[in-house]
Amino acid sequence: MELLHSGKVRDVYADGDDLILVASDRVSVYDVVLPTLIPDKGKILTQLSLWWFEQLADVVPNHVISADQVPDEWAGRAIRCRRLTMLPVEWIARGYLAGLGLKEYEKGGTVSGIALPDGLVEASRLPEPIFTPTTKASEGHDEFITYDDVVAEIGADTAARLKDVTLEVYKRGAAIAAERGIIIADTKLEFGRAADGTLVLADEVLTSDSSRFWPADEWEPGRAQRSYDKQYVRDWSSTLDWDRTPPGPAIPQDVVDATRARYIEVYERLTGRPWRS
């Protein structure tokens, strides 16, 4: 197989007409890959994505061909998937104000050109979920763009379809998670176009790397929330005297263990299945 791309977390290989998407145990913060691995992280992300792809199959087609037809050394952390022409947009839905969305709101009361009510604070629930796309930068940081920018980039019909799908995936996922005591604050999706023109959900979906997961019984606007995602690593790294450029700092063992435990807990709460590495 030919290695086509090595990303911050995933590696993509060509295998005939198919692709093999392999999720590593790497973790990145501020677009920097840290030197310490989080054991089982790649397997947890892959298995959670596969579970969500099943829940969302009636909403949008996905890229999965098989989770079994992969090399043995990647079992559990790899997916055989369709080749797609990926669209140059990060498709983000937000139901709560956090992260870069909060920072953008604090600048002028808008996110991706959408005006939000005055007086919102960190972790405020929005009146309704909103679509807040960003650029899809190969290097550096993604930047917020407006819906009109998306239309100009990929056309009105595709933009409208995938805006609706992004919001529906978020709403469906948020409703399922709410039944299990989890808030999905926001999520990021990726879409591609198949050879026949079909728009397809790709990469990962509603995982701890692409979403913010909060325990619903602890939610309290106006402060940072306890999270089931890599925010724990971000919070640790923010206490360091580090300029957020490579090489990143090594992660202490207690932070590794706590992060792994969070990934496992949200997997088990969402799927109802015990984690077996």
C-alpha cells in the first residue's frame, strides 16, 4: 500500500481503488502534534465513528466500505473507505458557545457572520444550533468564513445541502447523546464527493477529537466545562511556558491516563458498550 497522507492524527493509504484510513494514538493541540501517545486513542475514535455512522446512515451516506478488510496490525483502528474528492470546507455546527466560537463572539457578537444575542457567556446554550464553517487549512489555523463564502467556493446547491446535513447530523447526535447524559457542544464534519457525484460524510464523526462532549449534569454557563475530549490536554498545555510551536512538550503520565479515561468514558456512555482494547 502507498502512504498518501500523514495528518496530525490519521494516516491515509491507497489500496487499489480503496483507501485505508488509520487512526493513530497521536494527539495534537494548537495544530502541534505532541510527542506522547494516548494509548488506545485511535481505536476509540475509530470504533466511536463506526457506531455513529450506523446511527446516521439514514441522514447521509458515508465513506465506510469495511472495518474488517484491513491489515491485521491496524485492526480496530482502521477503516477501508471509498475514495472521494474532499470539499475545501470544515463543516461545523454549534449548539453552545465555546472555544474559537466564543472568541469570535467576543470580538463583535457574531460567529461566521451570524449575529447572536447579547450577554452570552462561555458554555451558553444558543437559541438554536448554527452552522459556522471554517477554511480547511493544510497548514496553520482554520479561519471562520460565512455561508456566502461557502456558496462562492462550492456552489449554492451543494452549500445548501451540506449546511442542512451538518445541522441534522448535529441535532440527531445531540439528541442521542442527551439521552445518555452527554452534551455535544459543537462538532466538525468533513464531506467529499464520490465519483458518481454523491455527497458523502467522511473522515470521523462525533468523536472526542472532532466534538466537545460535556457531562449534562455538570453543565453551568459562565465557566469552562469538564470535558470528555482532548480539552484536558489543551488545558494542561496552557499552563506551560510554551510558544505553541513544534516541538511540543511531552505529556505527563497522569495527564495521559486522565485523557485516556475520558475517551473511554464517553465511548461507553454513548454506545452502551464496555471498552475492550
